[in-house]
Amino acid sequence: MSNNLDPRHLETLDRDLGRLSNLESATSFAARPIIGGGIALVFIAVAGLAAALFFGQSSNTLIVAIAAAFGAYMALNIGANDVANNMGPAVGAKALSMGGAILIAAVFESAGALLAGGDVVKTIAKGIIDPESLGTTEVFIWAMMAALLASALWVNLATWVGAPVSTTHSVVGGVMGAGIAAAGFGAVSWGTMSKIAASWVISPVLGGLIAAGFLWFIKVRIVYQEDKIAAARKWVPVLVGIMAGAFASYLAIKGLKKIIKIDLQMALMIGAAAGILVWAATIPLIKKQSEGLENRNKSLKVLFGIPLVVSAALLSFAHGANDVANAVGPLAAIVQASGTGDFLASVSIPFWVMIIGAFGISFGLFLFGPKLIKMVGDQITKLNPMRAYCVALSAAITVIVASWLGLPVSSTHIAVGGVFGVGFFREWYTERRIKKARVAMPERKQYSREERRRRKLVRRSHFLTIAAAWIITVPATAIISAMLFLLLNSFSS
């Protein structure tokens, strides 16, 4: 009995139990990607089989099934990589749990893709290269197939290394590379490409400026007021109303056009009415939430919880409408060309094609999204609910405008630009307040290197890494796509 109670035996037992616990944790951690990969493969296979079933018996059924599998693969990668930009700020600000963010994103991404995803699909399928220059239907199909697979492979690689690249960049580069390989540089619509390239520069800057503008408004009107809670009761409902108005206008223009034709003026009137109604309904809600809160910045985070969740949902809807094109644009073109033999006609989008894109984005987010959600939410700059709300709202407004215009801008650029905009604005605003304090307290003229470093609120290494990834994406996917096209074309010959 005494041997059983020997402290040395107990210590050995503790170590063994610790090793067993670590082994179980390691096994569970190692099994996650295997399980996720298995589910992803099943979804890809089901998408291919469903495409064959919906397309019907034809000499091109196998080609359509393979294209649908590639489209499903691309949609999974969009969910794993791009959706992080929507939910990262909310999760980083701790306004949403990872599970809650994934659930909201899955629902609203799917809704955006199915209700309002058509216009940008047509731009991806026909606007980047001139189909006539490709000559034959077979060459067009191989070009779209190569573009789809190349963009999916690149985004998969980027997700694996933890880089939030643009899936829009990837698919546009893929289409361009395949077009050049098939018919030379003259096949590319350089006018369209220049507009898209300009939007890639303008969109992150615009997203950053809008986010910084909202943060400035919140700081001036709420944070630095004597009675912060009273100021929040006044202005938080206004901010929520702006968000609701933007969402309602967008839904009226894009989502309801399949039911009733609504022009821009009427859509803006609908948005204004919705914004006023939501503003009025939010006033008592914020008033009730603010009861008993202390007059401090920490209390304001509670009041921005609901606006942040709603803005994240809005951004997911807009992202689904805009970025579903990256998965199903080339697929829709392949389906039409395979079914009719006419690759010059305007692309019509079967509902089952949109389903593959919508479900694939949701599955990819659920299976592989948490890694990049944490990176965007935690590692670029520190976010709280107010800053994250500014990022989400600015990104939503920018994506909505771009999708309404049918322009395939990068939601990655917009959302990450918003995060950087908030961070750089905080640096500028902090430096400005320090200079004022320096005037008031001349004895504090010298600041240590450590103090200066702490005032750098944006991680420069992430800024440079992300910028480099953005620059290399288009040429990389274009080269991969050109090589795949030459391989597919030689194989078919």
C-alpha cells in the first residue's frame, strides 16, 4: 500500500496522464484538416454529379461535370480565404464568437449569391477577354476551365500559407492568362482590365477613407464627449439607420429586380424609408441597453455590439453577391457553351450553378475559414467593436456600390483597406493628441524609442506582406492558367 502512495509513482503517473492528454489533443488537431478535406472532397464530387444530372445526357456532360467540380473547389477556397475579411473584424473585436460569425456569414453569403449575384458573373465570363478571338467553342471551354482551376489552386495555396489574397484578382488573372495563351495579347479587353485594375487601387483607399471617416465621427461625437452614454444614445441609432438604408437600397436594386423592376431613384427612397424606420426602432433599444452603464469608453463597446453584428451580416450579403462570380462565372460560360455550342451569346446562369457557388462558399468558410478570420481580426491592428463597426460598414458600402455597377472589385482589398485605414487613422489621431499635450507640457519633449514604437498601431510587416501578395496574384494566376490551358488543349487534341 505504501508503494502505491509513493510520491515518485504519483509523479510518474501525472507525467503519463499529461502525455496521454497531449497525445489526444495532438491527434484531434491533426484530424481536423483530414476531416475537413474529406468533407470538401465529398462536396466537390456531389457538385460534379449534380451538374451531370442537371445538364442531361450529352457529349459534353463529362466536361460540364469536371467544370462544376472545379467551380465547387473554387467556391470552397473563396469561403476559406475571402470571407475572413468580412467576419475577421467582428471576431477580433470579440463582438461575435467564431461559431456565431460562421453561422451569420453562411446564411447571408448564400442569400447574397442567390438573390443578387448575376451581374458580376456576366462581367467575369465575357468582359475580360473577347470570345470571338478564341475561334472555337472547344478553345473557349478549355480557356474557362484553365482559368477556374488556376485561380482555385492559387487561392488554396494562399490560404495554406495564411495570406488573405484577392479571389477576384485570382480569377481575373486566370481568365486573362488563358485568353493570352489561346489567342495572344489581342484577346484581352485591355479597356475593361484597366478599369478593373483601377478599382483595385481605388477600392482599398476608398474603404480605408470611409472607415477612418466613420471612426473620426465616432471619436468626435461620442468617445470624447463629456457624457459618452448620452452621446451614444443620440448617434448610435443614426449609424444603424445609415447601415439599414444602404442595405435596403441595395436589396431593392439587386435582389428584387427578378420580381419587380425598381429604378435607382425608387431604390434610394426605399432605403431612406428603411433607414428612418430602423433609426426610430433602435432608439429605445439603445436607451435600454445603456441603462446603468458607466460613463467610460469600455461601456460604449456594449452599445456597438448590435450595429457590428448587423454590419457584418450586410457585408456578407454584399460579398456573396459580388464574389460568387469568382466561382461560377467561368462555370456558367462553360455550361452555356457546352449546351448550345454558342460561346458568343450573353451568358445565362442556371440556378443550380448559383447553388454550387453559394453552398461552396458556406462550406469553405465553415471548414477552413477560422485561420484567416483570426489573422485579419487580430494581427493587423487592435480592433474593438467601434473600430470593427467602421471597417465593416465602410467595406459594405464600397462593395455594394461596386456590385451595383457590375464591377468585379476585390472585397479583400476593400475590407483589409478598411482595417489599415482604421489603424493608420488611430496612429495619426494619437500623434496629433501627443503634439497637443507636448505644447501644454513642454517638459515632455523627449520621447523614447519604445514610446514611438508603441504609437505604431499598424503592423508594418503585415502591411508589406499583404501588399506583396496582392501584387503577385494576377501574374501568378495568369501564368498558371496559361500553362494549364496549353496542357488541356494539347490533351484534347
